[in-house]
Amino acid sequence: MLVNNINWLLLRPFVYVSKRLSLSRVNYENRKIEDENFSISKILFKEKKVLNGLFKGLQYNDVKATGSSIYAKLLGSYELEIMPAIEKLLAKRYDNFINIGCDEGYYAVSIARILPDIKVDAFDCNKKAQKRCKTLAMINKVQDRVVVRGCFSPEELLSYEKQSKILFLIDCEGCENEIVSKELIQIFRTADFIIELHYRKHPLILSKLKKLFAETHKITLIKALSDHERVMIYQFPELADLTYEQKKFILNERNEFMEWFIAESII
């Protein structure tokens, strides 16, 4: 019947209605699941602070993340892959922390809490992110040491003491290709760097950075897990009784291949 043009013209409206009804049902079921996930998350994170890990105790109140999962941050699973490396680096007791792409301040404010003498410069082009970072710093009582700025410009950092111990964290969704230059590394050749690599935007960024840092830094690469891997590997007590889909909703970060590039100065 369907290969006959006349029959198809007669049946097509019914096929269209059937498709629309099917899609509406799928959307309804997805909304229902999402509502359930939000309800579970509100109960789990009712205190609105980070529950586990290196940044445990970071208070969020009603501050939202601008470009990432708030629940992974509140759980303490967010970018857990690099937390051992960060903890090791922080043992060096840096004087300054420069966070390029600070979002709402997860790293900027947390590191200010961990190192009470550190000075933090938090850069972000997004005005909502800037406002939220300032608020998060105030909530956690580190606003006197966290300076929130707009888009990053190396000129703003030229006044830094050359002998200062500096840690950079660069996570700007692909603009690391423009920010990390030979000139920047020459100025801050004694600084350490954590750089999130976005291969989808710049497939050859790793080759570029290896060449730039080759003479001045020791390089380590850390691979990011997929959301599925996080669900299967992470064992948080808060997730013990949840289904696979519920865990995935909370642990959600990314599903594309991504790595962190860590460069420690050897000078």
C-alpha cells in the first residue's frame, strides 16, 4: 500500500498524527524523568555546599554555574580526574592563582579558601559569570583576595612580582589556543599551568603547547572520563541508592574527548 502514490497521499495525514503523538509521549516521559531527577538533586544537595573532595565545604547558597553542571560540583565529583594533581601543586604554596575562564568561581574561590595567603585573579568574559564569582567569593568570605576581571589580557599581569610563585588554570572553552603564546610563557616561565584542552575546536592544540613549553616545563597529560565512565567508577555514598540514569544526571559533565595539560616549571 505504501508504494502506491494514491494510497500514500491518503495515509500520510494519519502517519503524521501518529508521529506527533509518539514524539509528544516521549517528551512527556523525558520531562517526567527530568523533574524526578531535579527533585532528587534538591534533596541530596539541600545544604547547597560541596559535600566531598578537595573543595569540600565550599558554600554555594543560590549561586548557579554559568556553563557547567552544578550538581557535579556540589557532589564534589566535578573534574575529579585532576584533583590529585591540583592537590599536589597546591602544596607548593603559591602566591598568586590566575584563573582564566573562572565561571562562577568553583576553582577561584575554592583555592582562595584552601590557601589563606594566596591572591586570586579570576577572568571571565561572561558578565553573569563575573557577578556570580563575586557573590561566591563573598559567601565564602574570601572577597578580599579574589579579584574578578573581564576578558583576559596579559598586560594586566605585567605588574606581578617576577619572583612570585604563580599557578595558572586556563579553562576558556577553546580560547587557550589564542591565550597561550610564546610571549606569555616567556613572561611567566617560572609559573605552573593547568590548561583544559578542547580538541573539538582546536585539534592540534596539544602539539602547539608541547612545543611552546618544551624548554621550560615538565608536561603531564590527564584524560577526562566520559559520563558513562563516571557513573561506573565513582563511588559516592550520596549516589548509592540511585539508578544509572539518576547518577548520570548528577555526574553529567561532558561526553567528548578532552584532556588536561599540566606544565610545571623546571626553571
